[in-house]
Amino acid sequence: MSPSATPIHAAERLATRRLADALDLPAFETGWVWLAGAGPGDPGLVTLLGLHAIAEADVILYDALANEALLKLARPTAKLVFAGKRGGKASCRQNDISRTLVSLARRGARVLRLKGGDPFVFGRGGEEALTLARAGVPFRIVPGVTAGIGGLAYAGIPVTHRDTNHAVTFITGHGADGKLPALDWNAVAKGSPTLVFYMALAHADEIVTKLLEAGRDAREPAAIVSNATGEGQSVVVTTLENLGCDAKSSAAPAILVVGENVRLREGLDWLGALNEGRMLKADPLGREKLRDVS
Ligand code: SAH
């Protein structure tokens, strides 16, 4: 079932159009496809360009991870098409989606492909855009807040921090064949202090084994952030050696993170402070290295 766009939101669409005009955002022309990121869950994390696209599109093909609340701002006449996997149920074939984008655009529609997070981060946005390019269909990419950065921020974990990591690696736990990708795990383990995993719940045990074999410390802090930025966000702070076990009882979608920067959550869990009155530690790294900017 598609959520239907309601005329109730005409005023909001008008406001969005005014905002787009004021900021001189590009017009969504007919016959174009925009591939846009919806952000990781909180509808407030969509970009203005993304919102503009939602308000103007004639057809919106949206993924399971794109927050459906955003679709309320679509034109009442817009066709809303669910095109994604949900809970392991049959997914629309990738080729079908790409072909649909091409044929809709050729019929003169303004086509919005709305994806969770950022369309170019483990989201097959590149594949879809290449099909459009080959077919000669004009397209625009609208980046979004990716779960591995924005989701961690909502968990109070900065993806980089100069006291913990000068580099970060983003990894998918799910290769095209469904298996753990055949990476050089030695290089991955040594390459950067912070590792952020997408789609990794199912292979978490294997990931932990590879990282331990490559010399990462079993007691290193790690975290699992489920439903990040959404209403059901939950965070489990653990250690590398227990990450596989904790992954088994964690809900998808989830981001896994390994590295010292996880410790910063004790001082930066702003959402916990807001919702549960959590006390934030002044010096979570225990180094008295706080650089006071006041
Ligand atoms: N393009 C998306 C990623 C798509 S791959 C992005 O940039 O965020 C799907 C994976 O993203 C999920 O398996 C999970 O690892 C992660 N993910 C997406 N949304 C998430 C959320 N709200 N909370 C936690 N993980 C999320």
C-alpha cells in the first residue's frame, strides 16, 4: 500500500516552493530523474533540495529506509511507488527499478528516486544513475545524510575526533552475493582506528573474527546503533569481542562501529541527556584533554 499524498499539505508545498525560489534552487524539469537521499530516519534530516524534489515530483519511487512521513509533502496527484526491500520480503529487481526510471522520464515525468541516507553510499544510486546516463536521461544527484555519520551523531558518537581517530573506514558487511565482501581484512583492521559497518548484523561474528585475527584489541569499544535517528533508536555499547553476540539481539537497520571514538558517547549522548536526563561526562576519554572553546 502506498501512502497517499493529501491536499492538506498544499500550504507546506507552497512554502517549500517559496523557499526553493528564495534560495534559487534548480527547477525540477520534466523528463528528469533526481536521485535523492532522504537521510537516515528523522524527517528533519532531509536536505532542502530533497524536500523541494518531493514537493515537485510527479512520481516518487521510494525505498524502505526512506521515511514515509516525507511523502505527505508530495503533490496530491503524485504517484508514490514503493520500490525496496522490507523485512527480507521480495525486493523489486534492481534492473526493473532502473528501467522504470528511464521509461517514466521518457514519458515526460519528473521522477524522484528517494533513497534512505545518501544515494551514493551503499545504496546502488551509482548503478541507477549509470543506467540513466546510458539511456541519455538527464539526472541530478541530491546527497543525503548517511546513516554511518548522522546515525552515529544521534548516538553521541562523532565519526571522527582528533583525540581518537584521524581516519575512518566505511565498510559494507554484505557483498553482491550476500556474503561478507572479500576485503583485505588485514589492511582494513590496520587502515584506520575507526571502522563503521553497514548491513553487517548477519556477518558480525565473521567480522569480529577477521578483525581479531588481524590484531585489533578484543576490548576495544564498539557500538550497535539500530534505527538511528528514528523514534525507535537504540544503542548498545559493547566491546569488539562481544560485538557478534550483541548483534544477534539487535534490530535492523543497524550501524556497527568499532573504535575509541565510541567512548565519547559518555560525554556526547545529547539525545540521552534530552530524553532520559542522562548525565554527560565532562572528560569521557579520561585524558583531561578537553579543549574548552568557551
Ligand atoms: N544509503 C544508505 C545506506 C543503505 S544500505 C545510507 O547512506 O545510509 C542499508 C544499511 O544502512 C542498513 O543495513 C544499515 O546498516 C544502514 N542504515 C540505514 N538507515 C539506518 C538507520 N536508520 N539506522 C541504522 N542503520 C541504518
